[in-house]
Amino acid sequence: MREFSRRGAMGLGAGAAAALGLSGCGTDMSDGGGPIGGSPAGGHAGPKHPVRPIGDGSTSFTGKQPHQPGKPEPLEAGQTPPQFVIFSWDGAGEVGTGLFTRFLDLAKEHDAHMTFFLSGLYLLPESKKRMYLPPNNPKGASDIGYLTDEHIKMTLKGVHRAWLEGHEIGTHFNGHFCGGSGTVANWTPAQWRSEIDQAKSFVKEWRTNTGWSDMPSLPFDYEKELVGGRTPCLLGQNNLLPTAKALGWRYDASSPGGLQQWPDKKQGVWDFPLQGIPFPGHSFEVLSMDYNILANQSHNSTKAPPANYPGWRTQAADAYIAGFKRAYETNRAPFFIGNHFEQWNGGIYMDAVEQAFKYVAREKEKGEDVRIVSFRQFTDWLDVQKPEVLDKLRTLNVGEQPAGGWKSFLGDVSTSSTSSASASSGSAKS
């Protein structure tokens, strides 16, 4: 199978040191590990509601998604914002390495949730690849290849279990074209619509496309489940957003590089960029994704000399932890981490993200208000906050603590917005 794609260098913008803004998005196809075991739901009981098949039965309605946080509440006057941390996975294809199961088990152990950006092609058999009509590319083309039938089945089991355990299933689209004349960077809004429609169809019609009748349907309605995604190599967001908004998507995670600050909407859609984070041993920052760290350590090589692995593993974990600590101890901006199910450089980046995850989870389990959630769950929280409060949070720069502490910083704005609302209500009655 083909290796991941590459991007050139880019800056992080004002207020942060320069970094390599690279994104290698795709699944590593190297051998290793064992298959996913257990039931399709990962050993969990099935949905409590009757299963109602949708379409050909590839997906189904099973009721409200289980294991969701309580109803989000707006911040009270002077309240310290929670520290949100979102771990996300591009591609989300299981190829026999056991990585899907490894991180589902980790999340379950710590009562945490994540976002899986599923590549639609990972549910389409290679024998049916000519069904895929990628914009500006030959019929059936794909820069990430296709999974074997065995690995498609493993991926279906992983996605099935993930949703039942409360995780989000987003999209990483399909063919992952990052270079040449067919790059997603040049796609029009209409072409993005075609790509999205096809990605959804491969998920919603995997049973028809594979002919398999011995596997359970995915336990969700993908038309309702899909509310956001991340583009290949973080390219093409500007032309994607009009289509995303028209489809009712709530967020997009395709920005090519942002800062650790509170997010805003772009073209009416919440914009959740990968972020520049401290890179131990360097004066510049690195984007918060496994591939970006690799690109700085081994210059795009996925099989560098093993003698480097221990130091690089530690450096990668320390970068993630430093990014978390900087936000947690200052402006409480949400922290976004992007990954792939990969074994680059001996699997050190999977070890690093697990180490960082456990560090964050320990802070969460101390009783502090640290929340490891999916992008969708974070969006739910944002949508109930007072606009004035979010505006005030956005005034905090990277690593900036609120003047006078949170009680003072958000006390006035929360009180004033509440008073304004009351005055407005009183005027209406009179």
C-alpha cells in the first residue's frame, strides 16, 4: 500500500515561532500486531432500543448514542472554563496492528471520548474501486490505496464499537489527494459536495458493496452522525466550508495551523485548527499532530535509525504535555491533537500520544475540570455559551493568564450579559 502524503513548510502566524506545518494523513499499511478480537461492539451489550435498519442495512437507528456527557451548561459569572482536550484520528482504518482497539481500550479505561475521522474508501473493497469518482482524478484513484477485505471487516468492528462507547465518527473524505493537478487544494465547493456524498455512500452502503450479510449494521444514522471532518493534508478548507455549512455541519478541523487560543467560526462553521505547541529542544513550535513531529525529527522518513527512537519518543510526548500544560495553566484554550493509526519510526508516536493521554487523564481524575471529549461534544458546549463570554475568552493570547484571575476576568462580562438580557426582557414586557 502507499505511504502517507506530504506537505511543505508553513508558518504558524503572528504570536508564535515558525514551524513545519505538515500533515501526513492516511493509515500505515505495514504488518504487525494481531486482529481485533471480541464482538463487533467490543464486548459491550448492544443498543437498548430496537435496531431499525436504514437503506440496505449497512447502518441503522438504535436510539440515542450511549455514554454521552450530561447536558452542557453555560459558564456562570466568574467561573473557570473547563480544560477541553480533543484527541482525533485521521483515516481510522484498522489494518491488523490493533491500534484501533488499543486506543478504544485506553479511552474506556479513563472514561474519555475521541473523534474518528473515517476515510470512506476504507469501507469500499478494492474490487469495487471504479465506483469512486474522485474530482480531478482518474476513476478509482486513491493516494492511500484500499484496504483488504479482512481489514475492512476490522475497521467496521472498530467503528461499531467506537460509536457504542460514545465516540464521534466524522470524515476524512476519500482518496486523500494532496499534490498534482488533482489536489484537494483546488477543489470547488461542488466538487467537495461530490466527495462528501461519495464518502457517505461508502459508509451507508458497505453491505451492498461488499455483499457481506454476516456482520451487524453500524449502529448509527450517518446522515445525522456526520457533523464535521478534516481534509487531507489540511488543504482546501476555504472551498469546503460553503458546502459544509449548506450540509449543516457544525465544525471543521482542517485549518492548516492555528494557535492555542479560543476558537471562532469561519464562514459560519466552528473552526478547530491543529495548533502550534512547544517543541522541546527547539526555538520554534510544531503542529499538534504525529506526522508534524515526525517531519521535524526524521525529515519525513518513517524508518529512521532506531537509535533515535527513545529520544524522539520522549520529545514527542513532552511536546503534547507542554501544549496541554500551557493551556491548562493559562488561557484554558481547548487543546486539539491529531493522529493516525501508524507505526512510523517503530511506533514511537503511538507511544507518545498514549503517554500524553495518560498524563491528561491523571489531571482529569484528580477532580480538576479537565474533559477529554470529541469535537462534537466540545461543539455542544460552545453552542450553549454566551457570545459575550466567548468573545472575552478570545482576547486571551497564547499562554496568557486572565487578568485578576478567572473570577474577575469573567465575572463582569457574565454579569453584564445577564443584566442586559434581563433589561431587554423587561423592556419587552413594558
